[in-house]
Amino acid sequence: MLQDDRKEELERVLQETAGGDRPPGTMMAQFTARCAEDAEGVLKAAKSVMCAVLVHSRDRWPPDDEWRSVLPEWFVSRCAKEKSEDEARTWLEWWRTLPHEQRAIASRENWSLSNWVAWFEPDERQWIWWGAWIEGPNSIRVTVAVDGLPFAWGALEWLFLASGAESMSLEE
């Protein structure tokens, strides 16, 4: 499992470029986040959420109900309403009936806060922030360190979509 010091990751989030040499035994994954406008504002917003997660989970993982007060209000308000157990089960049953390519599209709908936070728990997150920078007025380059491919990056994608990006794609 990929491990990183949250303080070092926080320092990389605050940097303007990539965070130096990759950790031994990891590889880098590159993403492009496309923005209709204001890539700088989108990146600033995404970094504010990452900083909140890293700062508030440094010593202990906060309980689910605490995240609503820890994360920026604008991010919390963009998350989907929490589903009941029955609603979640029904959605999952529906999702399993979809062809693979449609599953990916359906998974891009707004994430609930608890679902998003769950993928940031230390035992669940499969990537660490390595760097992000503006490539142009409508484009952000994001680099993460991972143990290998494929890896779960939906929570990273939702972070950028909620922050104002129109799309996010993994570079091949």
C-alpha cells in the first residue's frame, strides 16, 4: 500500500510544480483537468480541499460527521445528498447492470460527501499528490504517485469536478 507523510504531501500541495523525485517502488500518473475558464481558480479550490483533508487527518481520521465542518462549505454543498441504505443498494444494483463504459459515466455523477471522504481514508486512497500546475488558461496538469496501474482515482476526479473543472482525464 502506498504510504506518504501527510506533512510532506501537504508541502507538495502548496507548491506550484511537481514535488521532486518519486518515492522508490512507485510510478507517476499524469492527468489533465480541463476547465471552461479560470484554471487557476479551479486549482486553488482543489488545493484548499486537499489541504483541509491533510491537515485534519494528520493525527487521527475524523468521524464522518466532522468532515462537514472541516471541508470548505462550497465543496460540501456540491456533493450529492447522502443515500439511504436502500437507495445505495438500488443504485449499486442498477450500476452493475450497465456495460463497463457506461459504468464509468454513471460513476461521474456527484459524489456524496461520505462516499468521497471514504476514498481518502489512508487504507483506501491509492495515490498521493505529487504536483499540479497550470498548463494554460483552461488546463491543469496533475501528477500523483501510485503503486501501479490501474488504480482508483474517482475521488481525485470528483475533487477537480467539484472545484470547477469540466473534465479530467488520465494521460496514457
